Amino acid sequence: MDQTLILVDPGDRWLGYAQRSVCHEGDGKLHRAIAAILFDAEGHILLQKRKASLWDGYWDVTGATHPLHLESHDESYEEAAERCIVTEWGIQTPLRRELSFTYFARFAEYCENEYCVVLTGQYDGTPAYNHEHAYDLRWVDPATCLREMQREPQRFTPWARHTMRGVASARPGLDQSASQEW
């Protein structure tokens, strides 16, 4: 079943709704999205190797999805992120909004054209990913992740790269030099 996504302008002002397939075809339509990152107590981030029709097999942040237009209401960014983390990891943990960005990335005849809000949280357990959504997982130090993205950006989803640049800028102490070149 095709999901109904929320269309916005570059300032995140509501414009209407469109089916997910329409939002990702050709040049797409700008719509809301989320990227969620879970940190452990040592500051490592949980990455997943994505299992999806777009960017299948690429390394990604902990979770990524869209706030949906539902019969009863439009999901908030927080609701979408919580749904994503529970569905993909079975984890319930508080998440907080950290930053946002707009980006466009092409994938063959498809694209990502998104206003993306990044939400972060902490999880110190042993994660187990949902095999319908991921192939693998790993915990990685953010500075190491940034260096990997600099060396081999093609191994990571475009929103993961934008997200990590933003996280590096927002969090003092992270080595930002690696994020400046890609």
C-alpha cells in the first residue's frame, strides 16, 4: 500500500499531500522526512545497512522514514521517529529534535527531495534489527563515521551524510574537518 506523505515548502510550511511513489519519481516533490540516530553511553552511533528499494545495501543512520498523513491526523516528526525506531529495532527511548535540512539526491529515475528533521536519543542495550528493514548493524564513533564518509561517500545514503555533517556541526568536540569535503 502506498503511503501518503506530507508536502512542504523549503521553510517546512504545509502544502498538501501526495503518494510516496509520486514524491520519489523524477524530480519528486519536497516532503517531510526524519533521520533518527541512537547514541550509546560512550557516544557511538548505531548504523544500519539499509534494506529498501532505494539505496539498498547502503549504510544509513539508525532509522529513516517519513511522517505520514493518517486518517486521524498528520504524524509529527517525533511520532514518525518513534514509529521508525520501534518498527526497525524494537526500541522505545526518548528522542529529541536536534537539527533539520533540505536536500535533493537522485537515484536512477527516482530521487529524494526532502525536508529532513534529525532526532537523537540514547540506547545502551544490545540492539537487534528487523530483518525486513536492514541487513546488518554496527556501532561506530562519529569521527570514524565521518572519515569513512569522506573516503567512500558512495557507501552511505545521502541523508546519512547530511545528517552526520549536521551532527558534527552541532556537537562540540567532533572532528568536523572530514565532513567539509563531501
